Amino acid sequence: MYQYDKYDQSLVDSRVAEFRDQCERRIAGEMTEDQFKPLRLQNGLYLQLHAYMLRVAIPYGTLSGDQMRMLATIARKYDRDYGHFTTRQNIQYNWIKLEDAADILQDLSTVEMHAIQTSGNCIRNISSDQYAGASAEEAADPRPWAELLRQWSSFHPEFAHLPRKFKICVIASDTDRAAMRLHDIGIQLVENDAGELGARFYVGGGMGRTPMIAPLIREFVSADDLISYCEACLRVYNRYGRRDNKYKARIKILVHEIGAEEYKRQVEEEFAHIKTLNLDPPRAELERISEFFAPPAFDAEAPTEVDLSDPDFRIWHDQNVAEHKNPAYAIATISLKPVGGIPGDATADQMDLMADLAKQYSFDECRVTHSQNIVLPHVRKADLYALWQKLDEAGLAPANLDLIGDMIACPGLDYCSLANARSIPLAQKISQRFADQQRQKELGELKLKISGCINACGHHHAGHIGILGVDRKGVENYQLLFGGSGAEDVSLAKITGPGFTEDGVVDAIEKATDLYLAQREEGERFVDTYRRIGMEPFKEALYG
Amino acid sequence: MIILTGNDLKTGDVIWWAGETNWSRHLSDAVDAGEEADAVLQREDAARRVNAGYSVEAEQTERGPMPLHIKDRVRASGPTVRQDLAIDTNIPIEKA
């Protein structure tokens, strides 16, 4: 994992001191809330429905055991014993006191963490593939590239006040586990015909009120040009992005309005200019960063077989364990989606346990996924059974990865001041309705995503089944959508028709899944059947 | 009726105006600010007894003042999915 150098640490430490002073001045009445608000937001501190909320950045979703343990400590010491892992691979605390905020940032800084740029119209935390460095199919580990971009984008003076927030994702395999093309910039590391590693750039994707799939802007950007090309993409956006209208200010609107070809032409022009400025770091810097992400010392003698004689373990293994690039190891996903639970929530004790397990079984490393789960990326196959037993004891072994029970849900109206409807109670009801393991397995891969408002933090546009909570004359109502995907078969979901009550939408999902089971052909997932037969049969089942 | 709400500056707790310079964490203590709402909010904000205050349309019920909008009822109740963290689990969320 990357380790801060003196510059990183100094930047974070000075920001903590600066924010401490700002908090003290606000409490003393030397600043109004209007003056203070942009300052606290730059440090990830929101004022939400019930209290202050702190969003802590987890760069490209990667955490050490010590960092996870610190997240637990903060939950215990300053919050109410839990945290919420988000769809941006971050963590949020819901009950923060302003008078504690600087102390929390101070504690985070001791484990090389912070909350900088987790809010505001700047380049946000860069997301990545939770299987990075462990998957056999990736062209390279995407995290050194993400780290280079993190360093470039942190406190970048030119991009501190963009027209709107800006989200970048870096992956390195054809399988997309990070919703890459639904980002402002989606980067896929690829090899060109000469065997050189570079970046394929997609620009102008996003969800929110106007969902867009990012078009391809450039097939191959050399590693030597990565920063310059990003700089060019951002500069064109910064110059022409719609600052006059918040709802049209994201880069996806610019790319859509002027067209991908024209946007690309302007980026290439800007890129040609920027290359004369020698902004790119030397290749040695990427190589220096890459050394922090060198593969761990895998046990060459470890067995490649797993004893699956315990049937309960086998269910979890079959669902939550993925192939690792080393045949003696596996990638294990810890589902934070127990039946009737709150998606993405983890208690301080559970975080401590995951930190311990990361240390004991996964080279002290864990990952946060955009699906609000935790991954242990490097587990010896011989250790999987012991790992599962410990997870099971702590309620952390739901065997539902990518099944209907593994749904994404934003905090919704239970916590969020922007929400129009509650997401979590609906997630709980769906989870309970489909609690039966056999039934979930029978339905197969089914990505269900719930947002409590049009801002789409719950990724409803990318759900095989998406749900959008709306306010209909003061009453919560839920629109149902089918056919979305955030994966390599990316697509945007379409609304089925009139919305439903909370109970009504659970019934509607059951009708839709019943139709799927009746209509599916061999090997088809829910979304495949939907794509083949279209919306009409589903509408008939729901409204007929 | 018009009631006033906001957050405690230091703790972030949701609070309701209970008359004069008093604020309460309990919706049942809220009082009608009537036409004085804006003036009270301005005064209380300046004194830092409330942060990000705003006025809420409410109706008087048997349980006391009840906000008309669901968002403010959730604020008064606490998260409906964490009853252990709720302030008042008896507040009807679904309707005023």
C-alpha cells in the first residue's frame, strides 16, 4: 500500500491545524455559517438531517488493517458505534459534533487518512476496482495510476472550484466492477499493440438527474501523458462547463451538448499545448509509486484446494469468493447486507474484526466496494474456512454477493437532507421478502439499487432493478426501473411506469422476478431476459 | 402554525424553538412562532443558539405540534431504521 512521504503528511497535518482554527472561530462566533459552510465542506463535514456528517476518503477503496481499526475507533469514540460505507468507496459518520471534528481529522491523519475533497466542486476521491492487484484478468494494478492521479488532483489550485463535482475511476480489466463508464472520467488501463501500458479514456458519464454513459474519447494515452491528458480534459470542462445552471454543470452535459467529437477535438488541442509545459512527472515517479503496490509475499507452498465439506461454508464460498491470480489464494467479499440489515453499515466491533481478519488472512489489506461491501483481496485458500467461521460468528457472512439481497441503498430520508423518500426501510423489506437463500440463488445475479432522490447516490440508473424514491404530494412514492447496468455491459435503466407505495414496490419486484423465472432462457440473468423480451411483458405483469 | 427548527451549533443536534431563548430537542416542546418567525430566527442565529435555522409549517395535534412535511417529522423522530437512536419513536412519519 502507498505510504505518505513528508509532503503528503505535511499537507494533511497543516490542513488539520487550519480546520481546527476554523472550527474554533465558528464556535466563537467569529464566522457566520455562510462563511464557514464552504470551509467545512472542503473537509468533508456536512450538516445533514439529524446532525453533522463526516465523509472520510478511502483512496481507491484501499485500507490497511490499522486504517480500518482507526475507522472503528472514530465510530466508537466520536460517533454512535457505527459507520456507513458508501457507493463512492468512502465511509460516512452520521453523528459528528462540530467541537470534535478537528480531533477526528487529527486521529485520521495518524493513519494517513483525511476527509479532504470529499465534498465540493472539486476532484473527489478516485475510485477503482476492489479486486485490483488480485485479479488475474487485469492489465496492471490500477492503484498506482489512481494514486498518481490522487496526488495530482489533491489541492490542485486550478480545479478547486470546478463548475460541479468531478469523479474519476481507474480500472484495468474488461470486467468492470467499479461502474467506470458512469464517471466524469473513466480510465481503463490497456496494452497497445506494442505491448505498452496506457490508459483508455472515457469522458462524460454520470448518474444523477441526467444519466449518461461516458463515450470513448481516446483509445490510448501513454503513461507518460496521463497527467497532461487529464489536465486537458479538466481544462476544457473548467472553461466551458455550465456554471450558470447547477443542474447542467456536470461534464456529461458539456460533452453531450457539444458532442463527443468536438469535446475530443478541444481536449486534443489543449493537450498539445499542455505537453509543451512539461507537467507530467517522470516515468520514475509512477514506478516509485508502483513499488508500494508490489504483490505481497505469497506463500509458494500453500495448497490450491479448498475443503468444501461443510455445506454452509460451501454456500458462502460459492457466492462470495472469487478467483485470485495466484491459484493458492482467493478474493473474499464480506457482505454488509444481512437479511433486514442496513446496506453498508458496520459497527465499530465489526470494523475491528475486519481489521484483525485483514491482518491475519489478507496481508493487512482490505477494500471497500462501491456496492458497500468489504473485500479481503489476498486470502490463502487454506484459510478460507477459518475466515468464514469468524465472519459467521460476527454476522458478517451473508452469502449473497451480486444476488438480490446484496442491494445498494443510499442513506435516504432517514439521514440525508436532500432525500425525498426513505431507501433503507425499503431495502430491508426487499431483503426480508427475498431472504431465502435458495430463492436468491435461483434468481441468480440481480443487482438491485435504491436511491432516495434523483441525485442517484444509490445508483438506481445502473440497477438491473432500480428504485427511485420521490415525493408525491408529501407522500413517499417509488419509481421502478429495469435494465440498467454499471458493469462492462453498461446500460441505463428505464422507468416501468407509474410509481408504487413502499409495500407496492416490493410486490412489484416479486411479480417481475416471477416473470423472469417463467420467461428466462438457459443462462440468462434477470437483465438479459429483460433485454431480450423488452419492457412490455414486465409492464403487463406490474400494471395489467 | 409556524414552528422553528435548526441544529445546535456545537453538537449538531436537531433542536426546536420552545419560546424566548429556549431550544429543545423534543418536538413536543415547540411553540408557534407565528409572524415573528423570521425575527426570532435572525436573533437566535446571531446569538448562536441555533445553526441553519428555518421555519416549518405545522399543525396542532393531540400529540402537540406536528410538521406537515415528512422530512421534518423524520428530523423530529430520528432515523426510522435505528429506533435505538431515535428521539421520539411515536411521531407518525407517514402522515401529519
